Amino acid sequence: MREKLGLGDGRKSDGAVGFKAIPKKSLHFASSRFRESLMEISMLTQENSLSNFVDNQEDIEILFTSMSPSVVEFFQNSFNKTRFTKSVKNLDWKLGDTLKVIGQDNSVITQELADKCINEGKPEAEEAEDI
Amino acid sequence: MNLLFEKRQDRYDYGGVDFYISGMLFRTFSEIDLNELLQVCVSLKKRMPKIDQETIVCTFEGHTIFSIFQEHIAVYEQILSQLKDQEFENEQDGNGDDAENSFLRRLYRVLNMPVDDWRQSARAIREQQ
């Protein structure tokens, strides 16, 4: 009856249903092969990022509990690469640092902002004068 | 749904007089795409054929190939193997700057396009219950 009235089929909803992108739905599919294929397809594009697959901590938990080579590779390549990030050529790294995750809500970044992010708010690394 | 027609006429020389005859069946790209999807459907139990690149990035009434075949892993794996075998060179954007390949940019949009659920038939629901 609910189906005839357009009220849905009465089944309990879960993460795999609703008006969402397929990568986000795929996290909740019974088979992990779907999301692994989608992750590999997504990695071919430059703008792929983790937020395309996860919405919340529960989604992240699903990924951590079903780790596979595809998921590990996706974690390593799930960062936005845009023409703005490409324009940042020479960062003023602190001695010993090799990796820094810059979290922000947009993909626009400048050289100056990136320098401040990796040097904790300072325009350049403290050791810069000593080198 | 966008309809895109290509009008093509063939010229025939009939006794020194040119006749232009339209020898083409007008079909929308969407119809062609759906026909190809149908072929994919039919062959799901057989060997998966090559899926046209344009079909991969098409939308069908708000659905994509990924949402239509969300229960068929063979389609996903076929798309993945096809795309992995191909090389996508960078292209220039409107400003002349080096930019990502236009197909890959479209693929990203299609992948991340929100899609609705498939409505299940009443019979399928009864069988599940």
C-alpha cells in the first residue's frame, strides 16, 4: 500500500539509499568490490578526495574496518590537486618536516597561505635565517 | 533530456541532375546510449563488451551508468579496466593553461552527481519480505 501511495517500500533506510552520489552509497553496499572499483576510477581524476566517499565518522569507520590495497592507495591519493595547488612551487619547509596536511573548505590556496599553514601561522620557517 | 540531431544528406547524380536524399534515420543520442545500455544488460550473463566512452559519462534521466548498474560489479570492473588501459593527455583550457583532460573532468562530475534510488517493483519487494 505504501508503495502505491508513493511513500516508499517501508524498508528501513540505510546509507545506501537516498539522493546521494554513488561513491557515498557504495560505502554501504554489501560487496566492497563496488567501492574499490569506484575508488580506482576516481583516482584517475585530479579532484578526487576523501570527502567524495565519506560524510561522517561512521563512513570512515567502514573504510578502516575493510582495508584493502585499493583503500590504502586511495588514502594516499585522496587529496585535491587543482591549478591553485599546482601554482605553489617552493614551500618554506621546517627542518625535518616532509608531510603536512592542510585542511580547508576550499581548493584555492596561495603560496603565502601555504607557507603560513606549514609554519604554524608564521610567514616563513624559523630556521630559514640559520640556513 | 537534450536532443541532438545531425542532419546529413547524401548527393546522388541522376542523369546529370543532383538529388539530395536524406539517408539517415534521425535518432537522439540518448536513444543510442540507451540502446547500448540495453546491449550491456543483455550481455551481463555473457562476456562484457567494450562500453563506449561517451556512454560512461552520459546521464539518463538523472541517472548515470554507475547508478543504473549499481548491482552489477562486472560493469564497474569493465569501465575500470577500459579507463586504465587508456592514456588521457592534458588539454589546454580557455586561457591556454594546461588543464586536466576534459573526459576525466566530466567523469569526475558524473561520479559525484547525486542520484536517486531505483524504484523497486511491488513483486520484488514481496519476494524480499
